[in-house]
Amino acid sequence: MQPAAVILAFVVVGAVLTAWHTLRLGNFPGRTDYLMLMASGGWWAVSAFFDISASDPATKIFYAELAWYGIVTTPISWMLFMTAYIRGSDLPNAALHTGLAIAAGLVMLTIAMTNDVHHLVYVAITPAPTPAYPHQLHYEHGPVFFAAMIAIYFFMALTAVRTLRAAIRAPRVHRIQFIGLLVSAMVPWAANAAYNLAGIRVFGFDPTPLAYVLAPMIYGVLISRNQFLSLAPVAIGAVVAAHPDGILVVSGNGFIAEANAAMRAIFDGRQLVGQPFSELGATFGPADRASLFDGSELVHRWRRGDRVYEVRTMAVDAVRHSRSVAYVLRDITDYLRAQESLFVSTRLMEERLEANLRLQEQLHEMAHRDSLTGLHNRRILENISGRLIDTADAVGRSLVAVSLDLDHFKRLNDTYGHKAGDDALVAMAGVLARSLRPGEVAVRMGGEEFLVLMPNADIEEARARTEAWRAVIRAQPVATSQGAAEITFSAGISAYPDTAASFEQMLQQADKAVYAAKRAGRNRVVVARPPGELGDGRTRSA
């Protein structure tokens, strides 16, 4: 067996092992085209193996023509794989591209196998024996051969340029894998150019199929040592594909270049890649695209149906002066509903708190108000006594207390009924309430007893006002079923600090003055004297 045939046999075995190892890695960008590359390169290498091994010219020509399927599909599959891997995701309509590559290979195979009819691939085939390969043939190429070579060199050059750009732009931590990509892209191109342009052979045969199969074997080393097919581009592609937020990339010419599963779900599972962005009917595009390319990032909200999305818009790298935009859509519907629910709950809580406060105020008011007359009850004195005394000390003015007690109240109830008594109490309370000045307080102390506190007043003024009340209430008899009942009261006046040294003493003096008025014949006002003024603390009638 020829040494070249042995080498090709080992290459084919290595290609099969590399393909098997690749299948175990699972999915990665360009996986189908990578396997197509291995299959096409293997086809080419197997055809070359049988060509070299054969001695019959007809058999050698058959395998040389059979190799054309691999010669055409291998560089195309190489370009498709490299493009998908570098971009980090499968190409739009990847199945279509793979189908076109296979179709191109089959068309070229058909043309090559029918060369005897048209001689477009090989014009003439003549023996060209060498000591190492006595059965070698010389092929004079036709126009289709040169057209195929131009296409092959185009695909290989394009692949090398894209790989070089990826290597230059790759992060430092991933530089090794892109150098491996670049070297693997350059080896087949250099081998084929050396064979066709300079006639360089390896062991007497075209080294291109060997290079095309050896290059993926370099991948095999990178796969085993550096997890080549699971590094940055693949990882980023996997993250984008599985990301719960919708991600959409729109090229500068307005076509959708990338859309993950979450984005497709937003648009009812439609196939988005390759479609014009304008056909989506989406309104989340930026109003001012220029601001994006100044380093800005736009965030706004967009509604589709009953869902609300937070749209984050950012610029992507410019390619040939055609700038692309990426959109990230996050569904915030549930968040907004939770926020609204929280707002409603907070508002309800605030309303309940306000209602509780009002209730507390009402309860406090009820606790400090007399239900019959509407005046404060005696509980209010606990809250205001200290403040009134402090104010009197601060301003240097007296605090006057007027204590009033309706005369013959029990006889009024017994004679005319409790309704007449209640009417008398209400009438008395009305007289007091209507005459109060700012800061003054009227209190129903209980039964028929009332108290009026007058800050910033003096005894003579308080006595004059009390006499006025006495005249007013006497002029307002209570109507009963037995006729009008006259109302009178007895009153006692005391003042802090004029007659009393404390609030409690002031009230005690006012009560004693009331009793003095009662003893003196009722329907009168008595002013308390300071203790010791008359020697026995007696009061003075007015």
C-alpha cells in the first residue's frame, strides 16, 4: 500500500473519532455544519485513498470525479460552521444553508461524473508516472474546474477573514481558542493553494483533504484540553437562548439578526430571525437612535396585550458603518400587579388607621363630653389643669373659676318631671356655651353643677359676666305641662393666684362660695376670699 494511502486511512479514522467525540458534547452553534465538515472532508479523504490505492486508470478517474462532492461541500461547511460559532448562535435559516451546501456538492458531483460527455471539469487525462506513484495521472482542467476553484478560494478567504476578526476582537482570556480557529482556517487554504498554484504535494498527492480533516482534529485537542466548543461564544449563546428575558438584535439595515426563545414567545412563537423589524408592529424601538450611539441606554415600558414589559435598548457593535441595536424585554406585569396590590393594601390600611384615629377621637370626645348638654365633663380637668396654671404663671394673669349650681333642681324634677330638669340643664349649658371666649372652658361637673374656667381674666370681670348669665337664664323659664318654670342658680367665684395657691384649692374655694350663696338665699354670686383675709376664710356675697 502506498504511504499516502496509509496516511489517508489514519486521517479518516481520526476524523471518525473526532466526530464521535463531538457528538458527545451536545449542542453548540454550527454543530450540524461541523459534522457536515467532518463528513465532507472524510468523503474527500476516502475518495483520495481509493484513487491513490488504485492502479487502473478508469478506477482512478472514477474516484477523482467522486471526490468532487467533498471538494465543494467541505469549504462551504467550513465557512458555515466558523460563521455560526464565531457569532455564538446558529445562522438564520441554518437548515436552508446546509441544504444548499449539499445541493452544490451534488450538482458538482453530477457534472464531474458526466465529464466524458462535456469535458467541462477535465479536458484531458494522461498518464504521469513517478517512481513513487507509477500509476499517477495528469489532469488538464476545464472551465468548471476553475469556476469551482474560484468559489472554493472565496469561501476559504471569507472564512479566514471572519476568523481573523474574531481573534482580534476576542477577550484576552479566550484568545487561545480563537488562535486555534484561525490556524485551522488557514491550513486548508494554504494547502490547496500550494497544490494548485505551486504543484506542491505531500507524499505525491493533493494535501488539501488531509488539511481539511486534520484541522478538525486540532479541534479535538482543543476540545479535550480547553473545552473549546463550550467557551465564551457557546456559553454566551446558551445564556442568551435560555435567558428568561426576551432578547432581540436588529441590524443596522432593519432586519432581525437574533431572537431568543423568550422573545419568540412574546410574539406568539413567530420565526423572527431574518424578518424586517418593521413587520413586527412593535413600538418599543427608540425614538432617538442617535442617542444610543453616544453611549446612552434607554429604558422605557411597552405594553402588548395584557402584559407590560420593561424595554432596555442599547447599541451593538457597528459593522461596516451599519449600527445594530439590541432590545432586552423583561415582563414586569406581575411586579406591577403586586405593586398595585401593595398600594391598595397600604391605602386600605391607611384608611383603617384613619378610621381608628377618628374612632379614638370620638371615644375620647365621648369620654370627655356630657351627652345631654354637649359640654365637657369633669374628666377634661385632668388634661387641662396643669396647662392652665402654667399659662397663668407665664403671662402673669389670673385664672378664674366660676362654679354654678341650679337652685331647687330636685324640686323642679319632682314637680315638673325629669324632662323639665333636663331642659333646664340644656338651657343653662346653652347660655354658658354661647358666652365663652377663646381659651375658656365650660364643664358640667355632674347633676346640676357647672364650672367655667376663664384664663386671662380677673374676679370682677368674672363676677359681671356671671351676673349677666343669671339674668339671662332667669329670663328663659322652662316650658312644662304645668306652665313655665323659672330657673335660677347660685354661683361661687375663685381665682388663681388671687384667692387660691393651686388649681385644686381654687375649685374647692369656688364650691364653698356656692354653698355660701345657697345659705344666703340662693340666686346670687359669691366671691371667695383668700384664706386668712377675714380670719376664717369666709366668702363675700355679691
